[in-house]
Amino acid sequence: MISILGLIVIVLIGYLIYALIYSEKF
């Protein structure tokens, strides 16, 4: 079972990576 905190951490990391890639493209 995945904990809520673990899920939030995964979402935040994924969002940061997406933001870095998007900013580099732009």
C-alpha cells in the first residue's frame, strides 16, 4: 500500500522534473 505522503512526494518530484524540462525547451 502506497502512503499518501509517498504519493505526494512522487507528484512533487514529477512536477519539478516537468517544470525543468518545460523551462529548458522554452
